[in-house]
Amino acid sequence: MDVPSDQDLVRRVRNGETQAYGEMVRRYQQSVFNVCWRVLQNRQDAEDLAQEAFIRAYERLDRFDIRLPFGPWINRIAANLSINAVNSRKTHFAIDPERDAQPSRSSTHPEAALDRSQQRRTVLEALALLPPNYRMAIELRHFQEMTYEEMAQSTGLPLNTVKSHLFRGRKMLARILKNEA
């Protein structure tokens, strides 16, 4: 059985097959949650906004350009919702240790796994200190592995702005990590 493309699923949803949207949610729920979580640094808020992103995308699916990939579009909605939430609250969110301090299962040396877990926690705590737009740039580039062009499309920002946010975010992250060493 062939796996339907995102474009096929969008067409089906537009034609009234709402269950096709469930497949789109399954395909993108992890990446949408990750975008929200990296900005918000709070599991419950990220889950709520990820759900809101899918609701908004569904409501606006008639405006989606079917020639474009769905993933960057839904991630842009999630990013905008998350950044708006942070800007409206102006609060600092804590790291979720259960989600991000898990030792690697692939390691055969417990000490190495513990070191990696501690390094990961340190980096995530430093990421939480960055402004949301810099966190988002680092999330999209390094965790979602998007190209600069995909990042620009996903955020709706000019390519040079995306590059600037990523450069400044990396620089600020390096300073924070250097001060913690």
C-alpha cells in the first residue's frame, strides 16, 4: 500500500475526509511538540500549544498552498504561537528533566551515558536562557535539522534574519556555556 503524500492528504481533508487530517497529525505531532517545547521549556504548555497549532492549521487548511511542504507550514504556526505565548507572559520556564536528561540507551558505559546526560542538561538549561527567537533558530537548525531556506519559510522571516538569529543565538549560547564551565 502506498503512503499518501501530504498533498494527497490535504486534498482529501479539503474534500471532506476529516480522518485524513489525523494522519497528518500523526506525521507531525512530534516535530510540532518539539518546536513548542524548545521555545516554552514547559511540557504542559508545549502540549497545549501543539494541539492549538493543529487546530489552527486545520481551520486554515483552505489557505495552505498545496505546492509547498506541510511540515514547515505547521511548524511555523507552532513557532508563532509559542513565541507569542512567551512574549505575553515574559516568564522563564524550567527544563523538564524527565524528557531531556535521559541517558543514552546506546551506551555500554554508564559513566559515558551519565556524562552525556549531564552535558545535554547543561546545554538545555543554557538554551532556556536565550531569547525565544534565538532558541527557535537553534531548535529549527540543530534539532529539526532544517536548512536555512526551510527555516526562513517556516518562520516567515527573511533568510538573512534567520541567519542572524542563528549566529547570535549560537554566540550567546557559547558565552553562557563558557561561563558555566
